[in-house]
Amino acid sequence: MSLERYRPGFHYSPARNWLNDPNGLVWFDGEYHLFYQYNPDGTDWGNMSWGHAVSPDLVSWVELPVAIPCTDSEHVFSGSVVVDHRNTSGFGVDGAPAMVAIYTAHDPASGRQAQALAVSHDRGRSWSRYAGNPVLDLRSPAFRDPKVSWYGPGGYWVMVVAQADQRIAQFYASDDLLNWRHLSDFGPAGATAGVWECPDLFPLPVEGEEDETAWVLVVSVGDGGVAGGSGVQYFVGDFDGTTFGLGKESLVVGDGADGVAAAMWLDFGADYYAAVSFGDTPDGERVLIGWMSNWAYAAVTPTKGFRGAMSFPRVHRLARVAGRLRLVQQPAPALETLRADFSHYGHLELNGGEHELQEHPDGEHLDICASFTPGTAKRFGIRLRGVEGEETEVGYDASDGSLYVDRTLSGQTDLHPEFPGVHRAPLTLHDGRVTFRLLVDVASVEVFGGIGESVITDQIFPNPGVRRVDLFAEDGTVYVEELCLISLNTASAWPHGFNLHDTGVPDSSPILRRSSPSGN
């Protein structure tokens, strides 16, 4: 098996070494910035630093040198980046705003975690730690992952940060990014079996309801996720600048059976964690990226030379589904720029068995859109066939009204006892039809059911061989209204290849002392 066998084609991964949580997502000066937890020295977790990549469109990424390296006394855990257009911090220079990173400084000797700043004046290419660090310190071993944004109605910055062991999201306010005052706490609530991490808070308009806006609080949980291991839940409510309150219409899935808490899940698959949103997007869209793995087995995935990849960026909206407010998500539209060969099928009735579509010339990189009218079949959908006996099944189960991904026969599944399995999401029929969109990459599937209210993200590790796409129906009939099978030209996702010559770690980071608020 080649070194790059499981290298994704259109999902971001580092040229080498370990990657986990996305950090510091922000749009600035024509670029999307993706920072992330990174080990510069190997493919296992450790030496946590901030890796860095940029993109003009969320599809074509260029990896840059390590942004904020760890030191012997400070590991650089998760956080966020803001562009201080108002120069509230005084870090601006010559009228140009500074990029300010707010991250968790972890002391490897004591385990203490506090919030710290670093500043960039060159579009994120180099960073200086703030001499007054830390800026928020509770002397806690589990106080991490600050997400900071500007709260316009109050004219101040708001931080949401996790008290991980207590399963609490705390809110703080600041006028200058340097001095923080406590506002309120939220939690425990929803899923609490695992630690809370990587919170995010943002408003979204409610589709179809004029002048209606709700606030969304996203929280990752380290264990007890809907598909086992880690996962991401969310809450819909209101934020008044001080307190987040849970809305009356919050929909929960799960009843506590099988160790799965009643919660609203952002993704029902096993491999979606630490999802956070970009700040200052040019079109105002709310775009999130998550780490496409699971803490239960992230350390043993069978990649070589690198370990870890991001989900494809997703645009999120708030809409009513079956009368309830739900986050709905779809792949960022820029994915369509990769589309190449196109096959279209429709008006096809299946009565049990399988219907082979084709041996696709690039069966590893696909964008599939499907619409079915259920008949008498108990289950129906798509099978991604591999070498003899291997398949990943993406389908609809009429017995319980669920969209599902079955990866029990997907290839290499023996890496961990929790890896093989069937992952399910409740799916509402729209106009009597089952619809979903399926993104297939070398080592992953992402399924967007309905209008995007039910999403499943799973890694798969098929063995080398020709991939085939089949339709199937079990024990009855189903009518295939439409199916589009589109291959993706992933060469344009990495237009310059990996910048292996410049992904090194700087020897040290300079220390920044604050200037006057005027930037002088």
C-alpha cells in the first residue's frame, strides 16, 4: 500500500504529522484561514502547536508554516482568531488591523490551562505572543477552547469557553481583548457523559420567518456521542449579551438508552468533532468545519506519514423541519468547481436486489445526489462496492425512518472495536421522498439527508481496488426519481501540491508588548 493511500482528495489534511481540532477560523484580506491542532514532530497527539493553511474559496488549500509553536512551558491548545478592525486592543499598526489569536495556554508541567493572546501583523504568517499573558486565568486544569466574536448590540467582545470537566460553557465579555469579566454559565445540559470542549456561539436568521433570529450554541463532547465516542451537540435559544437561554423548541434525539444522552446532534456519524465556525465570512454565511475523526480510535487510523483530516466546509442555516427549529447544513457551494464527469439516472424502479451503475473512472472522489419514492422495500439506497466482499452502505430504513451508514464491511475495520458499525439519523420525508447528498472521498463519506437536517460523517478505509456504485432495494420496491453521479477533479484542490519546503516550525515566537490604543 502506498504512503499516500488514504490521502483525501478534497478534504484538508496536513502534508505530514498529526492534526486534530480546527482553530482560529476567520476570513481576512481575501483568504480563509484554517488553523488547527498540530504535532510538528510526529503522527501521534503531542507537542500541540497551531498548524496553518489558507484558501481563497474553501476548496484549494495551501499549507503554511506552523503559526504558533509549542514551547517547553506552553502547549498551544484550541482557540480562535479575530480581526480587530476597531483596534480595541491597541495592537493595530499604521491603521491596519491586527489579527489576534485567543488560545488556551497549557502548562505541561502543572496541567494548568489559561487563556492567552498572540498577534499577527502580516496576514497570519508570523505571530508574537502577548507579553501580558495569560489574559484569563482561573488556575484550572480544565478551562479551554475560547471562541471569541464581536457582540454588536453591546459593542464588546464575547468569549465562550469550556469548563470541560464541569460540562459548562462560560461566557465572558471584554472591551479590549485583554481584560475579561464573567457574564454567565450554561450547563450541564444535553449530552454530559464526556468532557465539554470547543464551544461556539452565533446567531442565525430563521428561514421563512421575517425578522426572527435565534442563537446557536455548539458544544463538543469527548465521549457519549450519538455514534459512540466523541461527537458534537448543539442548543438553540437566545443570547441577550449576558446569558444564553435554551429555546422552547429544542429538539432532542435519544432517550438515554445505550448510553446516548437526549441531545440535538450536529452530526450523527462517528467522525465529526470540535466543529467551529469561520468569522467575518465575505457573504455572511455561517460556515463550520469539524475534525473528521473520533477520540476513541484517532490514534490508530491506518494512514501513513500523516494522521487526521477536516470535514468538508459546511454552510449552516436555521429552518423548521417537522415544525421544529433545526440546524441544516450543506457542503460549501465551491465544491461544485471540482465537478468533472457526470452521469444521470432517473425514473427507475427497483424490485429487490441490486442495480449496478458503473465502474466509475474516479470512484474515490464522488458527489452523489439521490431522490427516492419509497415503496414496499424495507431498506434501499446506495452501496459503494470495493474489492471482493467490501462495501459501504448508505441507505434509508423504512422500519424506523432513519438514514444510515453501514461501514461494518467497508475495508480495514479492525483498527478498534468501536470502528465497525451502523450509524443512524432520523430523516423526515420531504414531499413523500427520501433525498440525500453523498460526498465520497478516499477515506470518508459525508451524507446530507433531506434539506441537510440529518448528517452522517464516517471514515472508511477500503483496500485498493476498483470501486463501483450500486443501487439496492431489500424485500420490496422503491422508485428512483433521480440520481446524479458526479466525479470530482481533486487535482485543483491542491493546485500547488504540499508546500513541504515551508511547513517547518519557527525556533521561537517573539513577545509582543501592547502599544497605545491609537496603535502608535
